[in-house]
Amino acid sequence: MNKAPWLNGPPTRVLLATDLSARCDRALDRAVQLAQQWQAQLVAVNVAESTQTPDMVLNWAYGAEEENLQILQQQMRDDISNANVPVSIKVVKGEPAGGIVEAAASEACELIVTGMARSEPFGRFILGTTVEKLVRLANQPVLVVRKRPHGAYRRIVVASDFSRASSLELSAALKLFPGQSIVLFHAVKQNLAELASEKPQPLQADSAFQARADAFYDDMGLNAAERACITLHVEAGRLESALTQYVRQHAVDLVVIGSRGQSSLMAGLVGSSASKLLHWLPSDTMIIGAQQSAD
């Protein structure tokens, strides 16, 4: 594959996938913040559905689709009226994941940002089949927003197993947030007791782990400035419990995970580790999918 455009540096076009409800406000605020930080254009996308409000249901039933599209476009204009960044609006019909992916491709967006909720249609959208489809189909990272933005991301963690495939997550963090301090988090399952335990145990990032990390950086071709931004952190225990505890203890803003590697976080799309991380992590989560390539 050709090198992913977003690996050249911060995105120039960011896609916000929104259902126009209050639960997507945090995603909107984060997408605007990132667009401002990167001086990028924001593309706001809504996939029109027939079950949004009673009057719109009637419009769909009576074939007044154009009226519904106008309603959605006006609501999107109202929501982003104070964005203070270049914005374009796109309302499409169809299956949510497919519509978002197609819009991201047609608008040449380099990042997809969307919201997160629980026990409601968009919560199922994010944690269920649609996020699986988004990560599987998208050629861009997918940023799932949970936290209310309070400025730029300052505390970033990248989960890694030191495999060549997992280098893409670290590459994404370095390119999207150049010069930012990054913690490279590695979880180690040492014995059967720890495999069964949900309680992580701290480990010293000794010379053996550091040597593995240095070889990992060598394979990636990282320069001295990039290496200086990275701090290695190693813990024993299950990835999901160890990482979640670390995120809470250190007030982490963003965790970057991937769908490839020896301990594939989203194996089979979506595997148990990724599902748990998306449910458990109190931070925002950026997922790098299998369609994306650093080659």
C-alpha cells in the first residue's frame, strides 16, 4: 500500500461523524479543537436515518426526503456556527458506517472523529457493529471521544506489543501530535495467575525491555527528536485492566490502540481486549485500523 496521507503530518481535513444529539457535543468540541490546532478544515457528516424525530418519520413515510435533509443541514449549521474554523456540511443517506467511510474518502479526510454514549442508539453505534465496520473499512484513524475537551491533548499513551505491525500506532501519535510527550505502554502476562487476575502489577522498565523498545524504534527509523518524546512504561497483567488503571492514575487524555499486532487489540474485529478498552477507558481512544498502512 502507499503511505497513509496522515503519516505525513497533522491532518488538513478532519471528519466529524455526528448524530446531532447532545451526546455528540463533546466530539464536536474536540473536532473543532483539533481543526484549530492543525489549521485544518472540518467536514461535519450526518447519516440521515428515518427514526430521528416523529415529524421526520412522517416525512420519510410520505417521501418528503428533501425536507428532512434541509432540517438536518440547518441543525448542523446551527451546531457549528461558532466553530471558528473552515467547515463544510454533508448529509447522506444509507448505512452509518458505510456512509461515514464514503464521505471520508470523497472529502479526502485524514481523521474520523465521533462521539461515545451508553445504552442508547448512538452508544450501540459506537460500541457495536458500526465501530467495527468503521475501523475495518476506514483508511483513516478513528477517534472516539469520551471526555469534554479542555484544550489540546497533553497526556498521550500508545499501547504497544513491540511488533512491527503495532508500529503504526506510535507513528500516528508522533505524526499527529509532533513534539508531544508520549508514553509507550507495554503490558506483560508473566504467569497463569496474572492471566487470571484483573489487578495489574508494576514492573521496572529494565534494560531488557528498553532494548526491545530501542530495537522497535530502530525498525521504525525514528530520529533522536522523536525518541526523546517517548517514555517506556511496562506493567504486568491484563492489558485492559493495567492500561485503564494507568489512565485513571495519570489523568491521560488520549490512548492510541491498533487492530493489528501479536496481541491484536481488535483481533477478528472486534476482539475482547478492544471491546473492554472502549468500555473501560475513561479517556478518548484513537483506533488505527487494519486498512491503514505505514508502508
